[in-house]
Amino acid sequence: MRITSTSCICPVLVCLCFVQRCYGAAHHGSIKVTRNQTKHIEGETEVHHRPKRGWVWNQFFVLEEHMGPDPQYVGKLHSNSDKGDGSVKYILTGEGAGTIFIIDDTTGDIHSTKSLDREQKTHYVLHAQAIDRRTNKPLEPESEFIIKVQDINDNAPKFTDGPYIVTVPEMSEMGTSVLQVTATDADDPTYGNSARVVYSILQGQPYFSVDPKTGVIRTALHNMDREAREHYSVVIQAKDMAGQVGGLSGSTTVNITLTDVNDNPPRFPQKHYQLYVPESAQVGSAVGKIKANDADTGSNADMKYTIINGDGSGVFSISTDKETREGILSLKKPLNYEKKKSYTLNIEGANTHLDFRFSHLGPFKDVTMLKVIVGDVDEPPLFTMPAYVMEVYENAKVGTPVGTVTAHDPDAANSLVRYFIDHNTEEDRYFTIDASTGTIKTAKIFDREETPWYNITVAASEIDNPGLVSHVPVGVRILDVNDNPPELARDYDVVVCENTKPGQVIQTITATDKDNSANGARFHFSLDEGLSLNPNFTLRNNEDNTASILTRRRRYSRTTQDTYYLPVVISDGGVPPLSSSSTLTIRVCACERDGRVRTCHAEAFLSSAGLSTGALIAILLCIVILLAIVVLFITLRRSKKEPLIISEEDVRENVVTYDDEGGGEEDTEAFDITALRNPSAAEELKYRRDVRPEVKPLSRHHPSSSLDSIDVQEFIKQRLAEADLDPSVPPYDSLQTYAYEGHRSEAGSISSLDSATTHSDQDYNYLGDWGPEFKKLAELYGEVEPERTT
């Protein structure tokens, strides 16, 4: 508790002192120590005893917004153990201890070092303790006390929701509530009048008033007219201290708008209007506008225009534009200056949303007169009909009349009219028109199945004034001629089961016809009468544009015949009737008992003998493999090559190259190079094997002894003479080349050309084991038979 020098004077503080003293007596061993001891009330009996050391809970007050130069004194703490010799040390902890609140650790005086704001924090909770300065042992239990911040009037009232925007209907009764404003004051409402607010109006009289306690704004005048003044700005003030002098105040602005009510009837600015409309105006087009003024706004100004009487009510109509609120005058029928030159209309404009509170200000409608003057215009030709529909049969000859259009000049001059077709589209080129009579004729031959309808545009203009042109649409329907025979609707896959019964329906067929229903909707089905009676199937016409295929015998066998062909004749009901013939293919299939098709393929024949599909495939595969082996064997036998060495007497040698990948049979084509041999190696003269000579050659082979001494030049001449005199040579020149290596040495020739004629006991079979690179050598020198590859 905050104790000052005048605390005991205040009755409240006296009571608090009394409560504290009683509390100290109830708690044995503790007393309350403050800045000034409170005296006992007279007549009160004091109990004399020596209490023990202790603390008593207390509460202090500190004034907010203290602006003095010195720290503000808060109060004093004192312990019974303090003898005044400085042996007791006071310690202060808790909220703000050491920063906001400081304590003299010897005297226990508490001061506030900063200016406090109650609106930010209303109280602080602190703890005090007394300890022995020498031993630092507590002399009293720790005590908690509160320092409350005492309020002063330092906050003005505020309107947190302002400025305000509000509306009120015009013509409202005086005292009509408009808005309630509320100001808040941050000061303590429980202490004094700091937060007690009073409202007043600073601006807005005499139109509005405000309740000083509740802040309710009301109208202060009767019949406030929006059309006279619509917006008002009202300033409301809120003052605390109950409005007394010295109180703080705040203000806000309230913008009030009067909303419209329907209190003003519509009025036409003039009582008579005049409008000029040319007779060429199109029907349905707008020809003029008229408007009545209404001072109201929104839906209160909405109105409807009506032609209430006059001789032109059947020719003109009027509607209302919702945006501009104008009356739009439109033409219902065409005007004709030659027949009527003017019309008089009475037009009324009336509000559509009425407020019966202001019916005494009415009536809410007005009437004006409108005179329409019809202007004379040179008009284009006028067709007798707005559109024409004509018909012509397909396949009609070029130049066939289709129909006639007619137009005339509506003016008094009644000029002649010329007709023509606007060739803007391809369809317009299918027709021609007579410029004088308007008769339309065909320009091409039509096919209804290709294009059943044509749309063209015919134009008419006055001969005296070609610039005035009018148009009319003409539709030409192409009528059908029975020129298409009927056909089957689709390709039918007809199946008959082997176990079928006579008279059973196996297929129902339908037909189509490109002609329309009049020439192709009724079909008749029959079998070809030119054929003999079919013993297998028959056809039944169902008289509903369908026909049924029926069987005529009990069983069918795929082994006997798996496919049947049934010619069907279809005729239509046109005039004259057309017909066509189509052939149905009927397959014989194996079916289940319920009629489902099991199979229609040929392998089903063997299946009935007990062989499965897998077994049949295996048998066929074995047959194919055996045939392939036989063909391969025959091919190898035919392509086997002759041995390179036919006999020991026939010496042919191959010049073989082994440094390539092989060239097929070209590697084994032998070239007879016997003539290149050493003359000393020739044992005897060999004859040609391709021709049997009838006459022996002139020369005989010489003994080896003579060959050893023969000169090479002489040898060549001898061979040349033999060739010239040989009657068995072919009838063409041949080139023979002779070479001679010289006389053999004692060691003999090392050439391989003579190796084929040399008998040797050496075994060359081991060459076959050397791999494919030595395969050719093994065939030449070994006993391996060469393979002929294909």
C-alpha cells in the first residue's frame, strides 16, 4: 500500500490501516511497516505483546505520467528485525525492479524512476525480502506486494470507426434515427470522470441532432427533399469529464446522403411534337425517340411509354429504353406516301414503381401528342411475295421452266421492272431468268441424290432508275425421279450350320435406295427366275422391306460343298420400278447344338477323325522338313564338281589364289596350261577331250632324248604347225602361250606345274586337319572329295 502523509486523513485509507493492523495481529510474528505509522482510533483497546519478525502484504499507489525532476516516492518497507543500525538489507525483485522501481537497501524506501502509463500497464507485482547484511541470511520470509498505477485524465475520447457514411430516405419524419456513434476513452472508467463521455453536434444543425448520452443521430427537420439537397456533412464531438471545463474531446465526421423516393411524377417538356419519317423506312426499324423527365433516380424514375390513341396506333409501336428511359418509336407496318401522308399519336409516360405515401403529389404520369409526317421517296420495285419456293424434277432438260417471280414499282410512276439473278454463289449459275417476265429456267441437269435443294437470289430494278434494286430469296426443290435401283444394305456374311433343319431362317436381309421414299421405300425380294429351282435354299419376302433366307434340306456337309451362291433380285416401288441382282455367299460351318458357329475352316475335317490341331501341325511340319531334305540332297548331287585331276594321263592344273574370301565356282574353273609345261616333262601328246579327232596329227611325239636337245624356237614352230594343221580345232582363233624355263638341272624342277603328273607315295590327308584355310589344298592333294555348295 502506498502511504503518504495524508493517508490517515482519507477515510478509505483509515479503513485500510485498520484492516492491516488486524491482519498483523492475526498473523503472529509479523507487522506492517510503512512510511508513517498510523495512530489507533480513540476508544480502541491496544493489545500489548511482542510480535516476532515478519512481513505483511501491502499495496502501494503511484501516480501515472509523473513529470517531476526527482524520482517519485512510492512507499517504505520495514522489518521488525531492523534496529536502525544498518544490519538489515532490503532486496526488491519482480516486475520493474531495478529499472522502474529502486529501493534503498538500508532504509527500505521505494522510488519510481520513470513516468508510467496506466493505459499500458495498470499494476506491477514485486517481491521484497530482508536479509542479514553480515551473514546474507533471510530475516523474514519473502513477501509479495502490488504497486498500482493511479489514473489521471490524459486520454481524449476517440471514434474508432469514423468517419461514417450513412444514408436516410428523403421526406423522412422528424426524429428518424440515422446512426449511433460511439467514442471510447482509454482512461479508467472506475476512477472519477476521466472516461465519462458526453456527445454534442458541432456542424449539421438544424437538419440533424445527437443524443448527448447515447450518441444517436436523428433528423431534426420535416420533409427533407433530396432534389433540393442530397448530401450533408455532420460533425459530432465527444468530451470526457462529463463535459466539464478542462475535459478532453474528440470529433468525427458523419456523411449523410438522402436516398431517393418516388415523390416526383414524370413530365414531358412539350405538349406537342412533330416527327418526319420517309416512306422507305423498314418495318421494325426505330424511326424516332421521345422522353419525359423525372426528377427521381433509379427505379423511382423508371417509366413505361404507351400509345393510348390516335390513327397511327396500328402502324407504330413504342418501347422503353431502360438505360436512357427514352421512348423508342418503331414502325409496325410499311408507310405509303401515296395512301396516307401523316399520323397523329397520343403518347403517355407513367412511372412503374409507385409509392402510395406520396400519391397526393400525383398523378405520376403525363401525356403528349406526336404528329408523324410521311415523306415521299422513290422506292425500289416491290415483289408480290417475300420469298418464293419452286420445284423441278431431276434429269429435266436444260431450259425447263421452274417458276416466275413478279415485282412492280410502288410509286405513282409505275416504271417497268427488269429481273436478274445475282451470281454471287455457284448455285446461282444453275438457273437463268427472263429479264422481262421473271420466268426462271434450268441451266444445267440436276441430280437430286447429289443436291436436293438450291437457294438463289433474284433482283429487280426499275428501268428508269437502275440504282433502286430489291431482292427476294427463291428456293428450288429438286423432285425425285426413280433413277436408282435398290441395293443390299450391306455385304452379308451368311452362315448355314451342317446340322440345320429344313425351313430354318439363316439370315434376314434389307435393302437401300438412293431415291426418296416415294420411289424407293417399298422393296420386293425374289430369287432369279431365270435359274432353276434352288434345292438348297429359298427366299421369303416379308412385305416389310426385308427378306429371309431359309434352308430347304436337312443337312449340309463341308466335305461335299463348303460354299453356296444364292442370286437375289431386289425391285423398288417406283414408277417405273427398277431392280438389281445381288449374289449372297453362304458358307457351311460346324455349329454347336445351340446354333453357335464353332468353325468354318478346313482343318475341322480331320478333327472329326480324332486328330487334334497340335497333332495336325506336327505332321505337316515333319512333311515339310522331309521335303526340304530331299530337295537339298538333289541340289547337292546336281551341283557336285568334277575332280580336278581326271586321270593320271590328263594333267590339268589350277592356279588358285588363297588370299581372298572365295569366289564360288570361279575358283575351281580349270585352265588348261599344258602348253606351258617344260617340253622335257611331256611324256606324250594329249588329244582334245571335247572333240574326237578323225585324223591323227602330222607330228608324233619325240623320244625324250630328242626333246632334251630340241631348241625352244624349234619347239614353238612345231606346235604352231600342229595347231594350223589340226582339223579338230574349233572354228575360231585361239591364243596359245608357251613358256620355257630352260634345261632342267640335276636337282630337277622346283615348279609345282609338274607336280600333278608326278607319282608320289606321300600321304596328304593330314591337310584336312588344318582347317578351312587349307580345305582347297586338301581337295587337290588329299583324298577328300570336294563339297559342292549351293
